[in-house]
Amino acid sequence: MRTRKGPTSAALRYLHREFIGDDQARQDSLEEERINADIARQIHDLRKAAKLTQAELARLAGTTASVICRLEDADYTGHSLSMLRRIAACLNKRLEVSFVPVSRTLKPKHGS
């Protein structure tokens, strides 16, 4: 089966150029959303691979199913390292956080 990387990539480049462009605030917002979506996807995928329901994972982590549901929501922004560590431990994983170089200088958000 042939993938459609060409047109999709061109379309994404166009959308990025038109709606994000050089706007630093929009670039920062997009990066934050990508991180949130990645965390949510990883938790969901690891939970499914472990054949656990949200309620079962919640019991193991000492929390509620609604907390697990929020963590699996790509729009959730309240991740805490302690909760992510608890989730990782329940799934027999280790949480890693890394700082990686970026091609531009990010300005720290005040109050964060």
C-alpha cells in the first residue's frame, strides 16, 4: 500500500506557514499541544498494551478513573511529574524527562 506522505506533508507545510508562520506565541502553543497529545497517546497506548481499563489503572495508581481519563485527553494541561511517575510504575515503565536543543531560543514563561 502506498502512503500519501507527499501531499499531506505539503498541505501541513502550507497550513503551518499560513497559520503559525513566524509567530512565536503560536509556535510555543503548537509545541505545548504536541507535548500534551504525545503524553496522552503514550499513556493510552501503554494502558491498552497492559490490557488494563482506566478504572484498573486508576486503582493501581491510587487515583480515580476520571484522573486517568483526563491524562489520556490530548487537551489536558495539568500533568504532574509525580502522577506520571505513578502511572509509569504501574505499567512497569520508568518516566524519563529530557531537555533537547531547539533551533530557536525559547523565552521562559513567567509564572511557570
